[in-house]
Amino acid sequence: MDEKKWYIVQTYSGQENSVKINLERRIETMQMEDKIFQVVIPEETVLEKKADGTTKEKVNKIYPGYVFVEMIVTDDSWFVVRNTPGVTGFLGSSGGGTKPVPLPHDEINPILKRAGVIQTPKLDIEKGQKVRVTAGPFMNQVGTVESVDHEKEIVTVLVEMFGRETPKQLTFDEIDTTV
């Protein structure tokens, strides 16, 4: 079975909210909840200074003209999204019946974090601490933290490779601190 992935849907500019509402209605009425999971318009709140010196919160769309959809692409789910009023197509699909290309996790995660859709894991981690790698070729290997970059959510872990410790950069969600 295919796994759910994120796709970018192109819309008419200024129609993102109505596309989201229409798509969510179509998902419900066409019973596609098991194939189409989330519809997100990446937005961020910024403080805007007015001429009189006061500040006002303003919500800006990070990517105007685009809606992000988490889904499993099947002929039916693809049809539902593609034929939603206001949708002009999928980003990465050249038309002519070609299926869209999903966004890689390393590209979609920063967008979802910036929009507040997923929360940044808060790790209380220090240099010299032992951690277990939970993903990739070093999975289940225990290493020692060499450095931590909380802003970029990256940890440099010394893992054993060919009999010596080698630094490996990992994201916060690729390590387990309960060793």
C-alpha cells in the first residue's frame, strides 16, 4: 500500500481559502478521508507597524497560489483534488495524465514547521550525551553527541564506523535520547 505524502496544488491567486473549503467538502462527501488527510495553506503571523505607531498582527500566505495536500495518490484521490473548483493543477505534474511528484520530507517539514502545522521537537540534549540513532544507515547504533544546533534542529553525533568514531549530522527526529 502506498504511503501518504505531501503534494503542492496550484490554485488561482487569492482562491486558496475557497479551494481549501471546497476540497475539504469534497473529501467528506466523496468519502476520501482514508486517502486525503490534510489540506494546508501555509501562513505565518507577522507584526505590521502602522503609520500611527501601533502594531497590528497580519496573517500572510507563505506561498500565495498554492495549497499543500497530504494524501495517498490513487486515481480516485487524484481525480477529487484535480477537479476541485479553483484548482489549476499539481506542481510537478506536466499534465496529460501524469501523476504528481510528492515533496521530499526535508523540503516539506520546514514549511510545515514555519506554518505551525507540526511542532518543533524540544530536546534537552548536551555535548557528551549518549543517543540512539533511529533512522538511516546507522539505525539502532548508539553514539555520543559532539554538538547541537537548536536553531537548525541538527545534532552531530559520533558513531563508530570502521573501528573509529565518525561525526554524523542528524535531525532531532532521527535520534532517541533515552539510551
